[in-house]
Amino acid sequence: MDLYYAPMACSFACHLLIRESSLPVNLIPVALLRKQLDTGADYFSVAPKGQVPVLRFDDGRLLTENSAVLQALARHAALEGYGGYLPNPGTVEHDELLEWLSFIGTEIHKLCLYPLFQRDAPDAVKEWSQGLLAGRLQTVADRVAHRPFLVGDRFSVADAYLAWALMLCEQSGVGFQGAKGLDAYWAQTKARPAFGECLALEGRLYKTLA
């Protein structure tokens, strides 16, 4: 399998899950603004949507959208003997995981973070999004204030997605907008070896591919 990802973009979550699970996936960086591969090839020739992440299976099939790709990677990781990143369907934990993937994807990623980092977004839109971000992060903080992970008793795909969102807030200087209760959760997330590996690699690539 191949994962097309862009440095520091939301595909960071998929990259993180791959390193967490030691899943054998080829990592292919993309210059997202230029819509080019690191080789200079046209990215649209690979991914018609022109976005990341894109997971290409061994049979050539493509899968897009962060939540979908994260779950597919987790299923493959389970087949390789690294389960637990995706609770079993039909369980309370699985329902909760879908809930948090949706919340992070819609309420934090697209509603708040996406407008903040669009160069052509009006300042008024950015201010509005940043104002909303505080409440969304507090919702997450309330969830993890007294528990180690978003769902169940171990790191899941929802935590991988949230790790990217919190990383972007910290790295960009946007911060956590005064949300209380995130400190312990964020500290343990950053301390994970796979997180440090992803951040180091993508940080270096960002300087050349952004």
C-alpha cells in the first residue's frame, strides 16, 4: 500500500497511525499547494480530488478522506497483529469512536482549522473560526480531562486525528484557546515515540514541500 501525504496536513494522523502500528506502507510526500509529488509529477494524475490523504491499495484502488483512510489502516494493522486502534463494530466503543472522528473532522478540522490556514480567507472569517475553536477544544478537553484516551483504554484512530489538530494549534501559535483539561492528554500524546518521529520528518519536509 501507498500513502500520499502532505507535511503537517491532516494526513499527519495517518502517518502517525502507520508508525504506531508498524504497518508496512510506502509513504509518498506531496507538495499540496503546488499539487505535485516530490518528483515534480502532477498530483492530480494520482488523486483526482487533489487532496490528502490518499491510500492506494496493492490492487490500485484509491481511498480518500481522513476518517475513512484511518479506519482502513487500522483494519489492516489488526490483520498484521496490531489491533486495538479501531474498536469492534457493534460495541459502545466503536459508536463513540465514530462520534469523535466526526466531531474532530467537522467541528475542529473543517469548521475551525481549515479557514484559519487558508491564505485567501477574509480576516473576519478567520476571527469567527478562531472564536469557535475555543468551544470545540473545550469539548475535547472535558472528554479527556480524567481519561488517557478519547475512546476505550488505548490509543485509537480518533486520538491520531486529534493529535494532528492539537499539533497544528501548537505549532502555528493558535494555541488551545484557553481550553482547560488538555495539558495531561497533550503531554502524553507528544511523548509517544511515533509522534516525535512523524513531527521530525514532516517538519523537515514542510520546509521544502509547503
